[in-house]
Amino acid sequence: MKELSKLSLCYPATRYNNDEIETMAEMWVESFVNISSDVFIDACKLHREQSPWFPKLVEILDNCNTVWETRKRNIKRLPEPVPNLTPEQVKENAARVRAAIKGLIK
């Protein structure tokens, strides 16, 4: 898990040996198995930018939620279609729909 190695390098006061990092990686994989890698990477980056301390697992989980919510808010919605039908065309279409429905119900 490359992100754990990056975090370990960013926080030199928190030194973990390779065995500890491997064990931590196993625990983190269990917790983040259903989270996409891009969300996880962004959550780790967010932590590195905001905290002077090595993260607890729950802090990265919280950041994953933050990243996900931010992405959801930033999704651009398509504009609502503007009808360009005349009132007569709307009436004709409504009549066709009614006739089609009557044809289905027998």
C-alpha cells in the first residue's frame, strides 16, 4: 500500500518498520476494500495537507466520506430541457398517448 509508505515519510516522528507497515496495510485493506483507490488516495492527500500527525484509520475513513461528498456536490447537472412544442403539438401528443394507452387496456 503505497499511500501508507507516503504517510510514513511525511510524518518522520512516526517511524514504523516494514513489518509494522505490512500489518497496518493489512488492517487498512480490510477497512478500505469497498472504497475506490482514487478516493482513498485523495483522502490520504487531504490528511497530509491538514494534519501534522500520522492518521488513525478512522481519520482516513472520515476523509474518504469528505472526498466522496465533495465529488457528489461538484457533479454538474444537465440543464432541464426546454420544450419547444407549440400548444397544439402538446395537445396532439397528449391525444396520441391517450390513444396508445387505450389500445393497451382492453
